Amino acid sequence: MRVNDLPDVRIEMKRSHQSVSAATDDAPFEIVLNQQINGISATRSPVAVSELDDKAMLLERGDRLLALLQDYATDLENPGKMLKQIAPLVNSIENEVSQLQETVSKPFVADNQLRKLMDDLSVTAGVAIHKFHRGDFI
């Protein structure tokens, strides 16, 4: 292969830059950004997008559970809060744990590290729930 036979990369880069700059001269930034995002999204395979959506959903559930546990810890530290006032939050944590465990058990979760992280989070929340119902905080 000869070096002279290679296409001129500078010309190709200049052409692509001109097409982007021509599109941005008259259009607002948001429109150009959406066009670029749509172009990128179209190149992904449907399986990859689905897998990312599933992982994002799982991470969102985990984040919700962490937020509930943070609220629970804050309520336990507050001496003015009665346990009866905290009980609805504990019920919310129980519901979120069951939904998280149901989601983790589905076959789409191929990422073992993510599965382990969500399992650990479920166990931690389960222990907190068990301690609450057992009466450790009376």
C-alpha cells in the first residue's frame, strides 16, 4: 500500500465540519443538539438500547431505595419523631425492596456486579426493616 493512495483525511474532516457548521448557522442550539442526538441514537442496536434501559431502570430503583433509607436514617436520628410516624416510610422501603428483588431476579440482568450491588442493597434494607419491626429502636 502506498501512502499516496490513502484518502486525504483533512478534506473529509473539513467537509463534515462544514456540514455541521452550516446546520448550526441558522438553527437554534437545541434543534441542532436534538438532530445530533437522534443521529447517534439511530446507530445503536435495539438490544444495546434495551439493555441500557433495563440497567437504568434497575439503577433508578436502587437510587430510590437509597433515598428512602437516607430518609429513614434521618427520621431515626430525630428524637421528635415517633415510631408510628416512621412506619409509613418503612412500608415504602419494604415495597421498594420487593420491587427491586423482583427486577433483579429477571433474566435481563446480565451484569453480575450490578446484580450483586442490588442484592447487597436489598439485604441492607431488609435488615433495617427487620430491626424496626423487632423493636430495636424503642
